[in-house]
Amino acid sequence: MSEIPFRVGLGHDTHRLESGRRLIVGGMELESDLGAVGHSDGDVLLHAVTDALLGAAGLGDIGGWFPDTDNEWKDADSSKLLATVVAEIHQREWKVGNLDCTIFLERPKLAPHKANMESKLAKLLQIDDANVNVKAKTGENVGPIGRRESIAAEAIVLLVQESNS
């Protein structure tokens, strides 16, 4: 066990957007004419959170745990990937202290969905809703986000040793 009673992890994910695909963000399917292209369900927010957790725990990255070359993860529900990592974190006597994340998407507007995403994330992370914050930003019609070519998310997480809570 580490001598430091807490660790911080940063996660990022980006996916291309295309018509004819579902748009799943934060475990929620959103109404949209474009959806994320990915090996799993393409949920950039859950992928970024998963990567942040793995980074904080020093366990590599999401591609190492759930490679896109493995058909087991084809069209997988990203909440199951996240739950697998949360279980591993708990086995190593860590728990999530808090999560802050940002989704970058031109549209649809995410403001009406942020509270539900926070609640879903809190449940997946086994923490109180008050310890999860979701922000949303557009691309202001600039770059791949602004042109609706892509969606991205970033997450930062604090892990705390369970013996110190």
C-alpha cells in the first residue's frame, strides 16, 4: 500500500461522431442525429472516468484493460467497464473521494442531463451525488467539436485509502 493516503488521476477520451449511431454519454442515451463511433458503446464520459481511476491507482489505461482488438468488448456497455475498474480499486483498498469532469459537445445541449449523469456516476462509483460534478462545454462552432465531428470528455478523480476514511 502506498504511503500517500490519496492519489489523483486524469482521464481523457475522444470519439468521432457519425450519423446512424447512438449517442451515449454518462450512461444515458441522448436524442441526437449523430452518435459516437467506438469499439464499445462509445461513451466518452465513462471512458474518461475509467481512465482517470486507472491512472490514479497506477493501473495503466482503459486500452490495456479493455482493448479494442478484443471482441469481448465490442459494443460493450461502458458502465460495465467502469464497474470492473471500481471493483478493482476497492480490492486495492481505495475508494473514490470525488470526481470532476467535462464533456465537450456542440449539441445536443447537455445542461438538462447533467444532474442525471452525476447521479448515475455517483451510483457507479459508490459515492454520494454531492461528490460528483459534470460540466458541459461546446466548441463554439470551432474545431472538430464545434463542427460536430467529435465528442470528448475529461475527468479528474481523487482516490482515498479506505483505511483513512
